[in-house]
Amino acid sequence: MKKLVTILLALAMFSMVLVPSVRAQDIEGWVSVNKNTYEPGKHGTIYITIRNTGDDPIEVKNVTIEFKDWMIYTEDGWDPLGNKTIVYDPLVIVSSETAVTLDEITFTVPNDARGHSTSVDLSIYTNKGKLPAYAIKGWNNQIQVMDAYSLRYLRAMDNIVTLLTVVSILAIISAIIIAAAIFLSGRRPRVTWKKEE
């Protein structure tokens, strides 16, 4: 009898664990950013689209974004630089078998020592609970920031390309001037001597 009760209790707990994940499969989140990499001090944008694959409408309550490595410690404790929570009032309703693009979420990469790549926690809350991480697609939970060495290297390469462009233009102009000088020197009238009268 004890084994039967234990098995039934285990099955009940197992089914309770599975119920939220089955309900969450009706919702998909698609996340993308506007660039592959960012420079310190520059702005970026995160785009979020919610897709309802189920039969019932879904209400999006809020979206929370946490930039893990961009926090700073102040006198008042940890300051979550750039972390945002967007509360939708009225709620965003996503009808069945449709998709809705939420607001564009902008962020600024710190231009001090914190301005490096960071992991990002994105949480989407609906009337069915928090959207699980596996249901958020197109997102690798990273904001890639170029380091100072890469930025100097790219700027140096940009200067080299500019220098080569200027040198090429000067070479073309000087070739045109030399060709014109040769052409005009060959067209001079011949000097002929006339007898004096």
C-alpha cells in the first residue's frame, strides 16, 4: 500500500512539473539586436516579438532585462546600470495564431571599465507566467562589445584605407598631368629659320 501511495504521489508531482512547460509551449519569444557588436558608449536596440501558437489569447504583462556585468557599486549598493522593466498598461494582447512585436528597448553600453561584453537575462511575463528560457529564440543572451585593442586596430585600418585612397587619387592626377605634358610637348610648332631682309 505504501508503494502505491508513493508511486501516485511521484506521478502527481511529475505531472505538476510538466503542466507549466506544456502550457508555455503555446508561447514563443523572438529576440534580436540591431548589431553584432557594439562600441563602448554607443547605443543599441533590442527587438522582442511574442508569438502565440495556442488557441487562447495571451496577455503580456511586462518584460525585464538585466545586464549582468554592467552593474556598479555605489554608496547605496549595487546600481543596475541599464536594467529595465517595461510594464504594459494596458496589457498587450496576443490573439491565437498571431505575433505581436513589442516596443523597441534601447540600451547604452558603458564607456568606462564596465564597457565589455555581458550576459543578459531577459524575462517575459504573461498571464500564463514567466516565459521559459527555451521558448525564447534567436537570442544567445550576450551583448558583444569590442575591446579597446580591437577598436584601435579598426581605427588604424580605417586610417590606412583613407591614406591609400588619397595616394591612389594623387597618383591618378599626377599620371594625367604627365600625360598632358607629354602630349602638349609633342604638339609644339617647329621652329623654322627665316632669312632676314
